[in-house]
Amino acid sequence: MDGMFDYERLRRRPDVEAPNLFASDAADRLLADLAGDAVLAPGLVVIGDAYGALTLAAAARGARGIRVHQDALTGERALDANAASFDLAGTYQHRPLDESLVRGARTVLLRLPRSLDALAEIATLIAEHARADAVVYAGGMLKHMTTAMNGVLGEVFGSVEASLARQKARVLTAREPHPAAATVLDRWPERAQDAQTGLWVCAHGAAFAGTSIDIGTRLLLSVLDRAVPDARTAVDLGCGTGVLASALAVARPELRVVATDQSAAAVASAAATAAANRVADRVTVVRDDGLASQPDASADLILLNPPFHIGGAVHTGIALRLFAEAGRVLAPGGELWTVWNSHLGYRPALERSVGPTRQIARNAKFTVTASHQDD
């Protein structure tokens, strides 16, 4: 398939683009090569395609009716933009991570997620609903793969074989799905009560931190009672499992909260978390690219625990973009409360994008700041 498709033409937009960030890699190429003509049979499913390399290489070969799931909204939009540039629009359909994605699937191309829980959720879904003769080609870069992935696939597939490595990439080929072993599908979203806060946390496999509360979020939680006490509208930006949104709604019955994330797994998890904490009527969960759907000057308070990785690369591009979005959406007098790894030194960027910034709390690793939007 490599010889038929120009991977170098792929773009990451609207995701962050930089010289050290790429729209495809050796694992995409190896997956395409090992799957070969199998992509032409009806029932092709692609899961975890970052920017469209797997989907569009198959479409360029002649595949049609491809069902695609990408967790990131920016990935969906990048795929659509790349499809238009290759004149391949209409060759695939976006689907959620549910039965409609994999029902009757014959061939599945899967970019291995780093989370074993995410892989287990995907694998059990495939085993439950794909054809009995379905074959899964699951690939990744060696630096992100572990032997535990073989075991996860082996729980619901009778055969798992590893390819030889090529250009630091490898593919696991799984056959003989065992749907009877896939009863653990009901495990998601997982649910656990946090002993310190009393909050219920719900998480699908791909949600960051699962049902635990990461230490940065916990530090921000510890000072939330001081955040804009007269706020009436708040946003949990990059909400993950929605812990901050639900905590705000539980503590402040008068507050209306929007929880937004571009991850489909995060959005589903945050909705479940709000329901588990009985605040679903006051927490609106939105899958969005940053705050694109939120009006200017519409929020009194924004909470943010920004990522500092893009894929495997340390990169501040997402955080800087989220700061700028927060500055647009904050109402005059509103504040952005951010928790960040102290070594990143975000304070100057926060002051440029939002306004005067003060330190609220700090521990050995994280800093919490409040940035004020001038009236």
C-alpha cells in the first residue's frame, strides 16, 4: 500500500503542527502493508487513526464503506481535511466506540493505545460484535508497546502473533475472537468513589487517570472553594473524567457548569461522573476543540489542567492555545484557575493570554494559579 499512497502529504491540522510532530509514522505503513488486500473486503474498521493515514491509504487502494473511530475530535477533523485534499471524501464514516462501529467487521486496523484499559475495552468490543473470522491488525511504535498488550488481546482472541519489527514499529495480529469471554464489556465505564473527596469517578478505558484523581487535579480541588465565589457560570476545560466539573456542581448548587474535552472517551466518562454524583442536570458535557463552541465573554470561572504532551512529544502548544481560548471566553472580572507542572513556567504566558496572574498553591511538582480577566 505504501507505493500507492503519499503519506508525506498528510497534515495534522487543526491539531498542533510543528517540525517534530508528524501526521503518520512507520507503524501506519507497516499496518497497511501487513493488512494488504484484506482492506478491500467489506467490513473494514479503523480504530485510533491519528490523522487519517490508515483510513486514507486503504481508501486510495479502493476500500469503501470504512467505519472509523478516532477518540480525538481534532483527529476526526484532520481526517476530513486530508480526505478532501486526496479527493477521498465519502469513503468512510465516523462512528462512536460502540457496537455500530464493529458489528460484522471482517478486518480491523488498530493503532494500539498506550493504556491497557483502553486496549481491553476496544478488544472486548471487537470480540463481542465482529465476525467469527475477523482479523485485527494492531500496530504501534516499539517504544510505546509492551508485552502486556499481547496478554490483553489474548484474553479475547484465540491467536495473537507478533510481526517482525520494521523501522521501530511492530504489528500484533489477532484472530479467533471469543465473544463468550467478552462479558467484561460491561466493565466500562468503570466507577470508583474517591475516599478523600467522596466523589464518584467514572472512566472509560482511554480516559486519563482512569477512576483515580491525578495529583495535579487533586491540588486544584483542594483550593476550589476559593475560586470566584460569586461565579454563576463555569467551564471545566479539558475535563477528562469530569472530576472538577462535578466537584464544582456538588459544592455550588447555584452554579451552571460546562465540561468540555475533545476526547470521546473523556466526554462519555465526564457525563457518567456527573450522573454518578447526581449533578447531571447542572453539568453540560460537550465534545469540543478547546472552547470553540463557547461564546465570547460567557464564563465567570474556567478550570484547566492542561496537557503538556502531544502524543509522545513534550510540547506546550496545546496549553498555550487553551490559555488563549480561555482569555476569549472569560467574562470581564472572570478568572482562569490553572494547575500546571511548575517547571513549565506558564505564568508569563497566562498573563499574556488572560491577565494578571497570582499563585494560589504549590507543592513539590505542581503550581495552581489564578489569572484575572480585567474589566
